[in-house]
Amino acid sequence: MSITVGFILKRLASKLSVQEVLEASPELEEEDIRQTLNYAAWAVSDRIITIPSA
């Protein structure tokens, strides 16, 4: 089964901890989470995004 970067990011964004994501998807390893975050950082590294204040 393939798990996408987007799926992992959505789980982390929904306030699940890394440990909770790993428990919910036992086929993942902590390194997979690290690589997901590295890829996401790389993918947006050249973009300027304005985040509105609350």
C-alpha cells in the first residue's frame, strides 16, 4: 500500500503527533515522516506565502 506525502501531512496538520501517525499506519517509520517534512519544505522553499494574522 502506498501512502502519499499529502496523506501524512494532512494527519500531522490535524494535530496528530508523529507517534500517533506511526501507530495509525504501522507500515511507516519515523524516517518516512522526516522525509515527508523534508520534501514538503523543499516543495515550498521558493514560494512566498503571506499568512494572515488572526
